[in-house]
Amino acid sequence: MTKADLIKAVAEKADLTQKAAARAVDAFIEAVQEAVGKGEDVRIPGFGAFVVKERAERQGRDLRTGEVITIPARKVVAFRAGKELREAVN
């Protein structure tokens, strides 16, 4: 499903115009990005959670030269599906 497909689905299910649905979808995406950017988790009951995880510094290898390099610590975003979403998939 593309963003355009999502907008159409939201417009149909919420009885909105596609323009209003597009604003709603964009606002949702922006709100999630802002919260995750601040390091906050976004939890949507029945759907899932966007969580920020810390990745520790680790050793890696440059595939071209074989040299050992240090990969710096960083934060990553992960999505954990909620129970209802997992059940809908199975």
C-alpha cells in the first residue's frame, strides 16, 4: 500500500475528502516523526509501537580493505506490532 492508497482508504473509511484525508495522514506522520525525533516512544493500542532503541558502538570490517573499523553508537527506530495487528496478519 502506498501513501496515496492509504489516503484513499482513510478518506473512504472516515467519510472525508481526499484532501482532508491527506492532511490527516500527513499530520499523523509528522507527529510520529517529531515524537520519535525527540527520543519518545509512540504507542498506538491495538496497532503497535514505534520505539527508539540505542545501538552500542561495535567493531565492523571494511569489506573493500578488510580493515577493522569502529561503528559508532546510534539511535534507531523500530516498530513492534501490537497483538491485534499480529492476529490480523495470521
